[in-house]
Amino acid sequence: MTASSPSLLQGLNPEQLAAVTWPPQSALVLAGAGSGKTRVLTTRIAWLLQTGQVGVHGILAVTFTNKAAKEMQTRLAAMVPVNVRTLWLGTFHGLCHRFLRLHHRDANLPSAFQILDSADQLALIKRLLKSLNIAEEIIAPRSLQGFINAQKEAGLRAGVLDAGPDPYSRRLIECYATYDALCQQEGVVDFAELMLRSYETLQQHAVLRQHYQNRFRHILVDEFQDTNKLQYAWLKLLAGDGAAVFAVGDDDQSIYRFRGAHVGNMTQLMRDFGIDAPVKLEQNYRSDGHILTAANAVIAHNSERLGKNLRTDAADGEKIRFLQAADDESEALFVSDEARSLEREGWDLRQIAVLYRSNAQSRVLEQALFQRGIPYKIYGGLRFYERQEIKHALAYLRLMVNPHDDNALLRVINVPARGIGSRSVENLQAAAADAGTSLWQAACALAPKQAKIAAFVRLVENLHSHIGHGSLEDWVKSAIVESGLPDYYRNQKGEHQERLDNLEELVHAAQAFKPQESAFEVLPENTDDSNPAFPLLAFLSNAALEAGEHQAAGDTPALQLMTVHAAKGLEFDAVFLTGLEEGLFPSEYSLAERDGLAEERRLMYVAITRARKRLYLSMAQQRRLHGQTHFGLASRFVDEIPAAVLHRLSPQGARAHYAEPLPVRRHDSPPAAAPQLAGFAIGQNVRHDKFGTGVIIDGTDKGESARLTINFGKNGIKELDTRFAKLTVV
């Protein structure tokens, strides 16, 4: 065993040091937001390697993203002089893929098996349904895709599922079984299959399982709170009875239950691997004091948590600003005006984020930013008018006003599915080309002979008949409902509710739209506002303009817009958290679910801890949501923040009313490097009769003896004099 480089541990705080130098036994590291968990995990691997406790081939390190895996690999390469490329470090799916390539015969896969991405999987499912003569109206392809993936992530094959008396569920299970057989026949695997097939192969082949259990003596896992039940079962199977599992996570940041994440895996790990208590990283290096006080106070209302309390050496900083706006448009204008003022004060727009609970909220915010000329980017998603469901609805509206719009017709002629397949579309295009007409004219000519095209023609004609009757809002509602888009998305799992919310938000956009104020800049000069279709033409033109020009491009400094879910793992100097009303955040859906409120509160905790220096909270007393006007009450999460750290802004003159200078942030100097010792070496494992096995992490040479600092894991860090303490090297 060799001693570690002093620089490896330099700068670690006592909690981080305890985690990094944990004895060779399992541990759960409860890493609070901004506490340096990535550094701890990477340094732990480097520590194990450099102190000779394990070789590169004896480590398995699991991350949740390829980006995180590459970052860890880069850091490790700079820390230890070993070829880290030989390390088994990667995502769950990446490591399972590697395993299956090596053992494809045991897994009953061809050596050249291919991986289906989500789009490929959906295409195969559509082909499968067609071969079974099951119409997409009966089983939506995306619904079947979601069902299959959910069963696999739960570790369940079709053969063990019980549909009971429900014929629809029985049909889904039958399709799942046929899908598995087809994938096996074609030599392909989807992402969920990578995980399940790896687990089954290890479970069924004792020799192979024993080989990997003997090989991987240290298993390290990042973002452990996001693991699902199958991932945990896979880790437990690989660990066997001898490996030390070092899991880093934060139960307070478990926000992916809808993806199958099971926060209970953290307490299960402690039971299964004999971990008495977690190692807590509570020193926060990101946020000022008032922000952390708010985060701690909110999350303390969750009862079933392992428990920790974030702290910082930074100053208290500014109080959290809270605005109760009259309506959602006023809220959006406040955000845009405040962001503009921050920019003028020298804040970098790239370090300012606007967060919201639902994507449907972004439209009003985008509109306000556009009006103020503030560049912005949607992080991890699309701008409102670029979203699939919105583009589909706009295509129907374009056909409502102009059925000769070929692009719009091609987009929705079979969305929702109405049995007009690609071959029918090709025939339609050929007929239009031969006759020199639009696709609409060709469709009208073919309608008497083809019932499905005739039904589509009737739909468009009916939509067109609305022009001149009712309001713009009525026309948009009619186009959405009569097209069948709500039922189409309602039959899909996953993001279906968000898509429905976005369609409702489009109706709200139409209701709030004022054509006379915004249309003249975007409509052709010869457009006559006496035309009954004028409001719709103006609305469509405005939507096209907002979709095409106002998101910042390239490296232009821009405000960051995103959902709270998308913000996890990120941090910003200033954060605007909008829409803090009961029924929106926490969402009304979560209030009806078991443990739903606890997850929403964790989401609030994540949102608060994204902010470094300044945090704004806002709500709207009146908001148009899901097609209805709601009169909102402030979110219970605002009430859970101590009044001492909260400043309530008046709607008028908010900036003038409250503005404090930013505090100077303090940076502590790193501790001195630990010395080498005569007779003992830093990094050695030693045993003590009372405290058990520990790791030497520091010491002072006193000539005939030494004063050693030893991390005994669950028994704590002790200082022992070698003259009196009976220590044996393990």
C-alpha cells in the first residue's frame, strides 16, 4: 500500500474528508445541494486507487448521465497516474451495454445486436400493431411504448403480468410478449432491455455472477436517490456479500418518481448493507445564508427523510423577494423588467434563470421577454410555439383559414391517425402534381372514391365554416377539439397532461391576443382588417414571428428559461421562481397522489437551492390556466419560509422599494496537507480493538511515537497516540 498525495485531500472540509477516507465498507453519503458531491465521489475513487486499497479493475462507478461520466473521467485522469479508460465508469445503460457485448452468448443475443433509441422503438411498435391488425385508435403506439418500458423498468416480463378481467390490459400484455419476441428475432434491444437483460443474465448464470462479485470490490454510485427498483436490484446482485457500496445522493432532491425513481432505495441500502447512519455533507458552497434558511425550513415539513441541515460560511446575503402580482401577465412583465435592470447593473444574463412548474407557463413569460427585447433560451426544451402539440394545432388553424396550405395539410392529414397512410399521401401528392393543383384540391377530387380522405375534407370544411362566427378564442377551441388532438394526447402516457395543458394555454393566448395592437407589423401590407379571418391571420403571423426570431442564438448572452425539473444540477447567480400558487406549485395532481405533496416539496427545495445570491418568488392572484381563469392563493411553500428571510414586494416600484448591495463572499483557505509518518502511512487501514477498522488520514510524528488521526467510519474520527493505542495494520 502506498501513501496518498497530500494534495489529493487538500481543501476538503471535515465532512468531505470523512466521506473520502471512509474505511473499506459500505456507506451512504447524504450530499446536500451545493455540498461538493461530485468532488467527493471522484476523490474517493482516486483515494482508493492511490492508497493501493483497490486496483482499477476492482472499481465499478455508476453515474446518471454521460456528461457526468466524462467529467469524472477527466478529473480522475488529472488526479491519479493510471489509465482511467479501463475503469468501469459510466451510466447504468452504458455499463449494461458493455456487459452484454462481452457476454452476448450468455444473454442469448447475437454478437452484433443493435440498440433501439426511442424513435426506433416507436417505429417498431407501429409496425407490430399493423401486423396484428390493431388500429392506432385502439392502442396508441406511444401508450404501448410507455407500458412496455414501465414493465421492464419494474423488472417484469409479459409472462408474469396479470391483466385480470380488463380486456385492454390483456391486449397490452399480449402486445408486450409479441414485441419481445420480435426484438429477439431481429436481434435488437431497447434501452430498458439493456438493464433488464443484464440483470437476468447475472441472476441466471452463477459463474458469471461470482466472477463480477469477486472482481468489483468497490461499487460507487452517483445520484443514488434517482435509482429505480431494478437498478438497485442490479447493484445489489453485483455487490454480493463482499463489495463495499459507496452511494452518494440526497433524498431531499428525489424528484423523478414519475420516471420510476424510488427514494426508498436509500433506506433499503442502509438495511441491506448494515449502514447504521449516513455520512452527511451539509456544508454548502453555493448559496447565501438566507437562501439556505428558506430551503431548510421548507424541506423540514417533509416527515419521512433521512435529515440534514444545510449551512454556509457565506454571509446571510439579501432577503428573498416575494411578489404577489395581479395576474400572470403582470408577473411576467415584472420578471422581464427586473431581469433588464439586473443586466444594466452588470449581471450576466446567462447567470439568471426563470423557473416554472409547468411548460405551459412559459408562453406568457416568453411574450413579456419579447416585448422588452430581452434575449432568452429555453433550457432542455422547446419554445412554446415550437412544441409538437402546438405546431399541430397551428396547422389546423392554418387550414381553417387557407385549406390550400400544403405544409399544414401534410403535417396533420394523419394526426391524429385516421388511416391515411404514407402510400395514400404519396398518391395524393402525385395527383396534385399531375393536375397542377394544391393537395387540398387533389384531396377534394379523390374524396368521392376514398372514404378516409373524404372524412378529412369534411373536417377541414367544417373548421373553415367557423370563420366569421364567434371569437378568435372560439375558433382556436374548435380547431383543437374537432381535430381530435385532446383525445389523441389523452391516450398517450408520459407527458400527455403537459401537452393537454399546452393546448389549453394556446386557447388562453388567443383569448388574450389583441390583433389591432400587434398584427400590422407582421401581416402583408394588403391585408384588410375587415376580412372576417383577420384576427386568425394576425394570430398565426404573430405565433410564427415569436417562434422564429426571439430565442437567442449562438453564444449571445441570454436569460435561461426552464422547468424546475430541468434545473436540477444547475446553479445561477439569480433565480426567478414563478407561479407559486396552490394548484400550480404544488400541482393539483400531486395533491391527489400518495406522497405527491412530499415530492412537490422536494421540487421546491431543488428550486430554491439553484440560487447563489438572489432569489425571487412570485405568484399571480389571477391566472389563465387549463383554459380557465383561476384566482390563486399563495403556495403553502411560501408560508413555510421564515418571515425573517422573506421580503414582500409591492407590485409597483418593487426595485426601488427594496435593493441591497450584494455581500462579499468569503472563501476559506484550504487546510494544510497531511504529513507522512514513520512506521505508519496515510491511507493505511488499521484495526483497533474498540473502534474497529479505520483509515489513517492525518498524524504528527513525535519521534518515538506518533499522534494519528484515524477515520473509523460509523465510530467517527479519533486521535490516538501509538504509545497507548494498540493498532494493527490490516
